[in-house]
Amino acid sequence: MLTFTIRRLVMAVPTLLFISLVIFLLLELAPGDPMAQVPLTVPPEVKEKMREALGLGEPMHIRFWKWLVQFFWIEPQVLIDATFGTSFSQGDLRVISWQTRSPVMDIVVQRIPQTLWVVGTAYVVGVLIALPIGIYSAYRQYSIFDQAGTFVSMIGFSVPPFFSGVLVIVVFSVNLGWFPSIYDTTHKVVDWDSFVVQLQQMIMPVMVLALQITAQISRFMRASMLDNLNQDYVRTARAKGLGESVVVMTHVLRNSMIPVVTVIALGVPSIFGGAIITEQVFKVNGIGQLLIGAIQANDLPMVQTLAFIFAVLIVLFNLIADVLYGLLDPRIRYD
Amino acid sequence: MTDAPDPVTVGAPLPANPGPMPSRPPRSQWRDVWDQFKSHKGALWGGIIFLAIVLLVFLGPIFWTYDPTFIDIRSRNQGMSWQHPFGTDQLGRDTFARMMAGGRTSVSVGIAAMLLALFLGSFVGVVAGFFRRLDSPLMRLTDLFLALPLLPLLLVMMLLFREPLNAAFGPERGIFILIVCAIGITSWMPTARIVRGDVLALKEREFVLAARSIGTTNNRLILRHILPNVMSPIMVSATLGIANAIITESSLSFLGLGFPPDFPTWGRLLFDATDYLQQYPERVIWPGVAISLTVLSVNYLGDGLRDALDPRIRGR
């Protein structure tokens, strides 16, 4: 198992390098000029100097190498410095955003808590709702509850977040006036009242995201339970006279959870991607909104770094899912 | 499984007394599939509704002759009436006509992108499954594509290639080609994986060996023997592909990176309507319901097709 994990980790390095190259080359084709916003009164030779100051004067491979060094060598040093108060990264050039001229990772670190709060809560809520639904609809297959659950999860699949988000805004903030339609990220939780306000503004985005997550995970849970419910060991357990709750909740559930756990792990990065739209609808200024803003403002270092972070998340959680599968299911042997 | 004879009956000698004659005539495979499909009520309704939506958006303009871009500023912001069943927008354009025009674009994008993704996916899947030497590199490529952050990349692609394609093909056709290609290139991977798995299993079957032993070339073997047998996973991926493509196109339009503003699509209509959310919430509802209903019906259709085409479930 350990060798498998190490082998996969080693394999992930060229994959990630290749992905970063693909993103870099795509952005290299970008027609936008970062100097487009500079006033026309600025003479062309000054503009040329400014362009060089952004690091644009050098050839492509040098800029790619610089980005790699900055991202993989200097940024970790900055992280170590920030944690332990050392000064390894003193004077080194970090990845600089063209929009704000401040280090990209600083902005990302500012934005991540918002995304994690909203998306993370939604994911936990979605999974907690999905598991019981999946278990019960498999246990009572083709019952009214199962049919209703299937229908609801079909709706969760089919209604895109930009519609369900707008719909809950129409219902709950325009018509009923219960919740604010815009997520206020400057809001700080200090006491009970401000906590209630925070809860109110989180309900709608969490609801929208959780609907999608519930739809997917409950389907998987149901299918996995159905696969196991007809197995021989279930009949044996019942024949031994075990209670129905022990049979279903201990024997069947444990075996059915194996694929579901991996699906839950695989879904984490796609949630970050899917949350881009939800963040846009509710004006949550998390990483998704940062990415959209950077794309529209032609801020190439920011887009490059963010897209790469998403790629790292995907590769990492794929790896986690594979390792989990091997750990949970003794029948799977990777060696 | 059109070419696969039952392995048990092939080798066994014919019984001397065949017994009573079968009372019912033999049934074709597609008849069985249709019977199973019919019994799945959701799938049947999904198919009917999807067909109705497609017919409405493509044939509707023949009967509803309003021009979706005709501006009648005096009758702007109207509610529902007989003259304008879905009302009019802030420039007095007829929403019903715009919905049909938008649907035409969205459904065309969905179907075209699905066909492209299906072609790429089946090609990669069949080649990877059939030729052992290409299997590993092609599957590495598939894994690599699966690891790409798709939505950010789609957004970047939309931004990058908009201008050159606009210049080459005109604003509407250019962006259509761009969206279809972008969605097609980023959504072929699941199909490729499923098809490869099926081809790997099919390759070892006797009928392939038989075909090869009478000197069938690889091309013919793939086209006549392998492809018809992997049609069912391809058809299921097709329905899911349409749903996925329609949602992706609407998301791009919603983020302001899709079709140009004066060119209606369902996502664009929804995006424009969010500005008037407080005053005219019903304008958001129409395109949103249209997208959701289309995707829902296609998903149910796919669900039913999967059951109907799976011989293990059929007949239960």
C-alpha cells in the first residue's frame, strides 16, 4: 500500500508539470494586452518598460521556468516564513498579480476562507442528507419514498446552479425577504446575533450547492446498497437470525460505503469548480469569483496559478480516492 | 449483441426431438428494447417532452412569426397576454419568440457538442481497446484530460479564441463553432473509458475470433462487429452528453462569456433577466424552466435507455 501511494505520488509530478505547461501555453496565446488600461498619453517606450517590469520581455520558456520556480520553490518558503517567522524568502520575487501588483498567493489566501466556509458547509450538509436518503431508498426499492428520492435527485442533476440560485433569491429574498441575496464577506462573527446573520446569509448558497451534491451522492449510495442487498452474505446474516437493523446498518452499509467514500473524495475538487457559478450568483468573493475577475481583467499570472491550484486539487483527491479504496476494501490489492 | 451467438447452444449437438413448435414468432432485439423502454414511464415521458421541445423550438417560428430581434419600445415590459404569451422584455421584444430562438441555439449547441464528444470518445475508446499498443498512451491522455480543471479552462478558451474565430466565420457562427469545439474537447473522456472497457471484453469473444479467422481486416472488424456491439453505452453517453452540453453552454452564457448579447440563448436570456429580478421575476423563470425541463427529460431518457439496452435488466 505504501509503495503504491509513493508510486502514485511520483507519477503525479509529471502529470502536474504537463498540466501547468498546457495552461501556460493556452494563456500564452491570449490576445489581451495587460497594458490596454494604461492611458494613451503614456509614451510607447515607457509602456515597453512597464511591460518588461511585468516580466513580459523575456522568451516563453524562461517565463515558464520562472513561474515554476516561483510557485514550487519560493512560495513554499514564504509559507514556512509566515509560519515560523524565519526569513528564507527575503528578497525573492514571488508570483505577482498584474491587477493588484501584490503576490497572487496572498490574495488566494485571503479568498480561500470564504470559499471553504460556503462550499465546505454545503458539502458536509449535502453528504449528511444524501446518505440516509440513499440507504432508505435502496432498502425500500420502488416504494413511494424511492420514487420521490429519484425524482428529487433527477431535479438536482438537471437544474443548473445559476437557475436554482436565482430561484431561491426570487423566493426567499425578493418575495419573502427572509435572507439577504448578497453574501457579505466583511461580516465578522463576534456574538450570537452576528452568528445568526452569518447563518442567514449562508443558507441560500449552501442550499443550492447541497442540492446538487445530495443528488449525486444519494444516487451512488442507493446503487451501492442495491448491489450489496442481494448478496449471499446478507442472506446468511438473516438466516443466522440477526436483526434487520444489524443486517442493514452494519453488514450492508459498511460494504456499501466503500465506493461511496471514494466518490465523496472525488467530488471535492469538482465542487470547487462548480462553486464558481454559485459564488457568482450570490456574490461570494471566494476563489471562483477571483478567477472570473482575473480572466476578465487579463491577469495571466493569477489565472495560471488558480487554474493550477484547481488541477492540484483534482490530482490530489484522485490519489486520496484510490488510496482510500485500497485501505477500505481488503479485496483490492495494488501491489 | 447482434453478432454474439449463445456459447452454450453453439457447441451442443441438436436434440433429436425439437419438442413442440414455439407458439410465438421470434422477436427482434429492438422490439425487446422498445418494450422495456415503454415500461419505464419516466423515460417515455422524458422522450416525449424532449421531442416536443425540439419540435417547438425548430418548427415554432413557422407558426409564431414574431422576429425575436424586433424592437417595439412602446410595448416594453409587458406581462403575459394573448399577443405576447410570455410578455415582452425591456426593449419590447417578444419573449416567446426569443425563447424559441434561444432554444434553437441551445439545443443545436447541445446536439452538435454531444456528437463531437461522442465521436472523439468512441474513437479513442475503440482504438485504445482494440490496439493493445495504443492502450496505455491513450488512457494516460484520458486521465490527463480528466485531471484538467474544465470550467476554468473553458472560460480561458472562450476568451482566447473568440476574436480569431469571429474574424474568420462572423460573430455568430464563430462563437457557435468555438463553444461546440470547447465543450466537445472537454467532455469526451467518460465515453472513451466506457467504450474501451466494453471493447476490451468484446475483443476476446468467439465471434471476433471467427471474423478474424475468415480474414476480416481490422477496419471491417471494428466497423461491422465491434461498433454495433458498443452502441448501447454510446447511446446512453449521447443522452447524458446533450444534457451536459446544454448546461455548460448556459453556464458560459450566464458568466457573460458565451454568445454575443444580442444573440439569444437560454443562458443569455436568464443572465439578462437577473438584472430585472426584483421587478419581473417571471423573466428568469421561463429560460430557467426551459433549461431544466430539457435537461431533466434528457436525463430520464438516458436512464430509461440504459435500462432498456442492458440485457441483464431487460425482461425483469
